[in-house]
Amino acid sequence: MLQSVKELLSGLEERLEEPTARGLARAVSRGLRDGLLGAGDRLPPIRTVATELGLSPTTVSAAWALLARSGAISTDGRRGTTVATEPGFGSVRYRRALGHNSSFDLDLSTGVPDENLLPDLSRVLRSMTVTATPSSYLEDPVLPELLDVLRRDWPANAAHLTVVDGAMDALDLICRSVLRLGDRVIVESPCFPPLLDLLEALRVDVVGVPVDDEGLRVEPLAAALAGPASRSAVGSTAATVAVFLQPRAQNPTGASLSAGRAAELAELIRGTNALIIEDDSAGAVAASDAISLGLLLADRTVHIRSFSKSHGPDLRLAAISAPPEVMHEITGRRQLGQGWSSRLLQRILLGLLTDPVSIREVAEAREEYARRRALLVGALADRGVTVNGRDGMNIWVPVADEPAAVLRLASQGIGVTAGAPFAALPGQSGFIRVTAGLLADRHAQVADALAVAARAGGWPGVLR
Ligand SMILES: Cc1ncc(COP(=O)(O)O)c(C=O)c1O
């Protein structure tokens, strides 16, 4: 913990690798990690830091702005600039989004697959002859037969492919491999709350770009890639390091990239150095075909496919393709930890991906999810509530007042998720996420309740 201003400044000087705002921000962040600074510590005035470290006051102020944007420090007129309290590295939005009441008669808040629509594991398990071997430490991290099967329908360049413990593990590994404090990244808004939690924990600068039915919108993306001209801090000129998107069955909106939109996005991103990170979490249960910007920007696209929704969350498996240098980082980082995903689980997945009965079961699940979604969306349209999006197990229902809608439905025993935790843009509200994929029947009855809840607490022009 901090002893004196002098000690702090010499500590920062030791950690300062380059005399720039970004260099100073990194030095402060290193100091936070190794205990030079702690939550609540006050930073000396800008002029003092500038004089003692031989930097200009503008550089110090830009470093402070960068740290403030990433949430590491905060400035309050009276107390000056202080180190923020730890964000807690919790999945804040995730917990908020899933903070559901398990006593719901009908819980459509979870976003999880219907267990009745997962393929039956027993046949594949019975057919397994290979058991765990002690040589696991020495073998290839991914079963070569599984790599072959994955490559058959991979939508991007699959020269470098690996398998990890689910899409969240993939995102975590990729983010830790390619992002640094204060980096600027673009995400879809709304998007998957745990991604926002992850990015926040890494203290990167997150810029939301709205999505429509075909994915990220082109003009707002172009503006976001160009950078916020109005900001004067150093971060404003920083290039975007990564663009995160869900190529199909976007959670929560159900958007899926069209080929035309994919081409437009690729064209825009081509003019930058940004890496594209695609999270195909619905995988084989998405109604749309697999799609990736990787066919157009092979050396810049990371593509993730999860098997949680299609084959079972407890398999905990996802595959990643990435450009060679990114793959090198990811696998190197992984070797420092668990090294590989259980080959027993990989064998089960391989069985499920090649066994004709399992393939049929997954295809039936895909059709059933599409049927359930269409029935609920259609019933809502009949009741005057328009739901956009076209794929996936969730629907994004516009409501007049989120808390009022969630409460009203809860009082009727129906669980849904408020939209706020999904927002990556300020002021974006007025939706609830409903996991239509869990609703096998009673579509009209549930649509009645949703339509009334959508109007709860608002639309004053109508109510007054
Ligand atoms: C968009 C998105 N990404 C990632 C995940 C997590 O996937 P996994 O279970 O493979 O970690 C989910 C799960 O709902 C998701 O919706």
C-alpha cells in the first residue's frame, strides 16, 4: 500500500516503460496489480506527477483520462483523483441478468437450452472404447479425428483450430491474449452480458454499436471505427483493437448476419487493424447457416463455435479458429494452465458429431427451436407487439418499462430477463429477453401475458 507521494512517484518511474500517456497508464495499472497502489489511494496532482516524471501535464492528464475511462481511477472534485474500488471481477451483469426467482412456474429468463432437445449421450457413451490414458500430457491437445470433423463445415479458414472449455473460456483466453489495459474494442449493443463483464474486468474501453436483424449496423460501425472525434483524451485517437460480434442467432436479439452485411462489415474493417472476434454460441441449433467474416478477412478473424446449446452445456466444449499469431498466443497461454480440454469429453463430442442418430436429434432440436420461436413471435404480432430478429432461442421483446414488465410477469409466475444488463450503449433500454426456446406449448397464453406486460407502466399517450 502507498507510503508517500515520493515513494509512489519513484514506484511509477520504475514501472514506466515509455514516456507516453499509454505508458503511464500501464505503469499505474502495473502498480495496482503489484500493490504499489490500492483502492481509495489518492493520486498526486497532475503537475506534480508531470514534473517528477519528466512528462508534460497533457500526457499525465491523458493517462488519467484513459485510466478513468477503463474504470481504474475516478475523479471527484473534492477528493481529487483516487484509485477506484475493485470492480470485484464478478460477473456483475451476468448475475443481474440471471438474478431470477427459481419459483417461477414458467422460467423463460435463463437463455439455456431445453434439456429435452439435447442429444441422448447414452449410445455414444456405450460405444466408447478408449479410456483416459496417462500419456494425455504428451498427446496433441485436440483429437486429430475431431479436428477433421470440425473442418468439414467450418465457415472460416480452419488451418489453425483448437478446442477449449466452452465459448466463455474461448472469449476469456482470446481477450487475455490480445487485449491490453485501455485498448478500444467494439461490441454489439445489445450483447451477451458476460462479455461486457469480461471486458470491464480487463479494463478495456468498450464502444457499443447497435445491431439490426442482419447484424452490426454499417454506418454506426464506420463511425465507431473512425473514433469519437469529440473526445480530447489520448484514448480517442487509439485505434480499435477488436470488434466482437455474434454471427448468427445473436443473444439476445436473434439477429443473424446476412452475406451482404458480412461483406459490408468486412470492407469497413479491412481498412483498420482490428481483429474480428466471432462468437457462434448457438452453433448447430441456429436456423441460419454458419457464416463468418473469416472467408473475407482470413488473417484477421477469430471464430468460436460453442457446443453448449446444441450438444449440452456440460460438455463444456467450443472450437476456435484463429490467425496463426493469435492461435500461438492462445495455446501458449493455455499451456500455462489446464493445457487441453478433456479428451474424454472430446471423444463424446466426436461421437455426437458423427453418429447418425445424434446428428438427427440435433437437426430435430434446431427445427423445434425455430418452431417455438416462430409461434411466440407470431402470437405476439397478433397482439400488436413486433419482435425483430430471426434466429436462436431468445426473443427481444420491446416494452414500455422494463422493471414494470418483469415484475408484472413475475407476479404471474413467468420469469423473463430485463434488457438493461445487455446494453452496451447508454440509454438503450425498453426490452426484455424471453427464452422462447424453452416454451414447448401455451404460446397464445404466454403471448397474452407478454403483450400486457409490454404495455405495463408506460405508453402514457395511450393510457392518459
Ligand atoms: C453469446 C454467447 N456467448 C457465449 C455463451 C457461453 O457459451 P459456453 O456455454 O460455450 O461457454 C453463451 C451462452 O449462453 C452465449 O449466449
